[in-house]
Amino acid sequence: MSFLPAKRSLGQNFLVDPNICRKIVDALEILPGQTILEIGPGRGALTGLLIQTGGPVFALEKDWELCCSVRAGFPGTEVVCADALHFDWSRLSFRPGIKVVGNLPYNIASRILWDLAHQVRGLERAVFMVQKEVGQRIVASPGNRTYGALSVWIRSFLKPQLLFNVPPQVFRPRPKVDSAVLSFFPLEEAKKNFSSTSLSRLIRIMFQSRRKQVGKILKTYWNDRINIVFDEMGIDLRARPEDLSPEVFQRLSKVIFR
């Protein structure tokens, strides 16, 4: 592939270490014939390895020059020139068993993951590289200071796992922060018996006042059904949003926004 300079406006940091690339692809555990979607192929560091697995490979890339470069360098890849922030992830539901991978730009990774988590049905596994701090928030447990809205949301649809951290020197240009590679597995559909719209609304309400006690945050929404949830799940009214598990958020969203 031809060399194209990174564009700061798009948050581009190209992965150049072949060992890290191999570890990411290996983490997908691709079986023969499985469909792979790569988000942001960049200069194709992962793309070539993905093609070698033998399955159909699709790539989603916003940068038109990189789209053309990937098409020319990897003829077996179908490249969609589109902005991941505006992509309809539900389209992937028509490809059951799909696996998704990508080195996500730091400035939009959280927004991409937020949309992808609840829109994709039929996802078998995803592996993403994100900023280390974002990765820590995603896998954080209740009560941890890094636990927040993104933690609750992602873990309501997917099971995340931190695989390994990545230093800045494996990128060109080098970012100023460390990165982390995470894997994501979908939860059973039976565990998603809540409205994503209601859950999203509750998460935003709660974490906009994350230092307040949940009893005070929910005062204007209070009803007998909320009281039952608190009693059954042993929730203290003095608890703060960061103390509540995703399951608590899900149950509360169903009794507050019916």
C-alpha cells in the first residue's frame, strides 16, 4: 500500500507493530468462512492478516484516500467509505456470527462503542483497541472511581474483557497516551429484557449527578415500584450512581419509564 500521512483532524495513529497486530487478530479466534468487519483499517496493518484467515472481510473507513488505498492494496476487501459515527450498526444483524475489530480513534471510540453495543444483533465477538483510560472505564466494577455511564451501558449488552495494554511507540505518529485492547462478547438475549431507550435515559440522569445520593436523584420519579426494587436488591438510598450494578440500572429503568 502507498504511504499516506496521518491526519490529526481525524485522530489517526497508525499501528505499525506486527506482533501487536497478530495478537489482535488472534484474539478474534476467527473460524474458516466467518465474516469480519474492520472499523478504520488505516494503512491496512490488520487488514492483510484478516484476509489470510480466509473469510470475507469488510472495512469501514471515513478517510476517502485511505479507502482508495485499502481497495487497491487488498482487492479481496470490500471497503465502505462512511463515518462510523453515523453508520447503521443494525445492518450487521443480517450477518449472524460476524466478528468486528478495529483500532478506534481516541476521540470517538466511546461514541462508536455506545452505538454498536445495543444496535448489533448476531455479533459473535469484537476486539477493539481504545485509549487505556477508556478501556479501564469499560471494565470497571461498581464502586470503582472509573465506573460510570459507559461501564453500565456496555455491560448491559456485552461482556468486556481487558486483554493487554499497548505502549505509544507501536504507533506512527505516537499518541501521548497508552492504549488497551479489549474483547467483547454479547450477553444472552434473555438478559436484555429492558428498553435501551429507557436505560440510556436513566443512565444520563443518574450520572449527570453522580456525586449525589440516588434517593435524592430519583426523588421526582419516586413510586412504589422503585421502592420494591430498592428493597429486593438491597440498595441503600444513600448510595451513589457509581455504586449500582448494570442489573440495578436495568430494573430501575423498567419501573421508572414504563
